[in-house]
Amino acid sequence: MKNRIGVLVMSYGTPESMEGIESYYTHIRRGNKPSEEQLKELTDRYEAIVGGVFPLRANTDRQVRSLQDTLNADPRAIDLEFVCYQGLKHAAPYIEDGVEQMVKDGIKEAVGIVLAPHYSTMSIGSYVKRAQAKADELGLEISFVESYHMHPKLIEAFADRVSAKLNQFEEAGADRDSVRVLFSAHSLPERILSIGDPYQDQLLETSKAVAEKAGLKQWQFTWQSAGRTAEPWLGPDILDTLQTLNKEEQVEDVLVAPVGFVSDHLEVLYDLDIEAKSIAKEMDMRLERIDSLNSDPLYMEALSDSVITLIGL
Ligand SMILES: CC1=C(CCC(=O)O)c2cc3nc(cc4[nH]c(cc5[nH]c(cc1n2)c(C)c5CCC(=O)O)c(CCC(=O)O)c4C)C(CCC(=O)O)=C3C
Ligand SMILES: [Fe+2]
């Protein structure tokens, strides 16, 4: 029998139904129920993108299945069998459930990886901490891919998508080099910078590499989806950036490349496709977004190669 390696594939998680939004939101808020107003605001956003279906759930399911297939097709792993388990941060199956299932299935060696390319103590760091704690409790050996933000196949996958959209701008009569490309990612509280968190630097590194690969002339980085709390979050926010570009540089064509995300979900389908697009429309700007990676084969290979490299094959 082949030696089995468990792969804990971690992702943010999304509600299972409209009725499940409250408990999901409560989990994100560390056990504090949202106010009625906050709940309505989030429910309205989900309603606008899903009409009853939560795209992140199906996308994560597909990513996990494709990653398992990609891992098992790698010639370096001919003597191994990879078995992928889901572990979600804020929904079932939770990270701890995934670890527990591996142990139940007799897995002795495991690797963890997150469906987000950039490391922050507030994102990947917290996924890893929870998985490690459960693995320690159950005596499972586990190691982690902490980031893969410069994997050449990830860069290529993003650059292909940027080029494809620029081609569309060109076909519609725009000058390719006048399209402003905005790389974006989920904002985090500003205090991460004072603790030396690598998140911002890694995002800039990815953006620069994608810009080079796609031969971009005009690009910049901006944040999106900041939380509405009292403390300051990293900026500038994309909505402000769009206004600045319109007023100060008379930019007419914008392409958003949300490189901090790998899937279609709320931050992409609502914050960009609905909110940012409507602001752009008011200013007569044309705003497009690159397609999300979802289970793109190059992305799957970037994940698979990161896992296989980590275990030293
Ligand atoms: C860094 C980061 C990523 C990227 C890395 C990664 O993927 O891990 C990410 C992804 C996601 N965030 C998501 C959803 C939400 N995040 C929230 C709130 C928060 N996110 C934060 C950070 C991040 N979030 C933070 C610091 C908060 C404040 C509360 C706290 O300190 O934890 C809230 C509460 C309401 C609101 O603020 O909007 C929701 C609903 C979904 C699922 C969407 C869907 O279901 O389609 C995804 C993929
Ligand atoms: Fe979030």
C-alpha cells in the first residue's frame, strides 16, 4: 500500500444558507452576535451576489478535489497517495474537524496549506495556529506551507488573466497602455505593520512580478474590503483610489486584479463587481476585473508543487 499523506486544505468558509449567516458572522466576531443592523447589511450583500447559493462553498469544494487530483498526478509522488481534507476558518467543517478526520482515517503525516497566497499573522498565521494546536492535541505530525505568493505558476496564472482582460480593452478600442491596473487585497488593521507582518510586502512582491510578466506600464496597489471598526485599516481603499485616478489623472479605463484572493466570493462579487463598479460608473470610468483563479490548473499546480516541495520530494 502506498504511504498516505493527509493534506489539510484551509479556507475562510462561507455560510451554508441565508439562515446560517448569523452564526457564521458570530463566529467571525469571536462569539459576539452582530447587531440586527450589521446582520441585515451582510445578508443584503450575500443576497445581491448569490440569490440563495454561496459561491465560495462550491469553489472551495472544487479546489480541494482538483488539488488532490493534481497532487496524485505528480510523477515525483509516485510512491505516495495524497488525501485532501477541508478545514474552514469560520464554517463547518472547521479546521479542527479536518485535523480530527485525518487522525480518524489513520493519517500519520500531514501538510497544511491555505487557499490564500500571502502570509499575515491575522490570516494564514491564525489558520496554522489552530491546525497545529489540534494536531498537537491528537498527536498528528503536521507541517505547513506558509505562503506561495511568488510561485512562478501563480504569477503566470495571474499574468495570463491580466493580459486576457487587457486584450478585451484593446478589442473595445482602448489603448492597452492607458489602462490602469490596480492590484488589490483585503485590508487589515494598520497595527500589523508595527509587528513586522510580511503581508503588505508579499502583496507588493506578487503585484510587481505579475506586472513584469504581463508587461504593464501603469499599475499600482490598493486595498479593499476594510473592516468598519474604530481602529485604522491599511489604505488607500479602492473606492478612494478610483476617485483620485478620475480627478487627478483623468484615468478612464481600470482593470482590477485582486491578487489577495483566489476565488469568487463576497469581496470579489460584491465589493468589486457591485460596489466598486457602481462608483466607477458614476464617474464614467470603465472598470473590469480579472477572472478569479478558482480551480485554474496553473493555480492547482502552484499549490501542489508547494506541498510536494515542502515534504522534500
Ligand atoms: C485577510 C483576510 C482575507 C483574505 C485571506 C483569507 O482568505 O483568509 C479574508 C477573506 C474573506 N473574508 C470573508 C468574509 C468576511 N470577512 C469578514 C471580516 C474580516 N475579514 C478579515 C480579513 C480577511 N478576510 C478581517 C480582519 C475581518 C474583521 C473581523 C476579524 O477580525 O476577523 C466578515 C465580517 C463582515 C465584514 O467585515 O464584511 C465577512 C463576512 C470571506 C468569505 C466571503 C464569502 O463568503 O463569499 C473571505 C474569503
Ligand atoms: Fe474577511
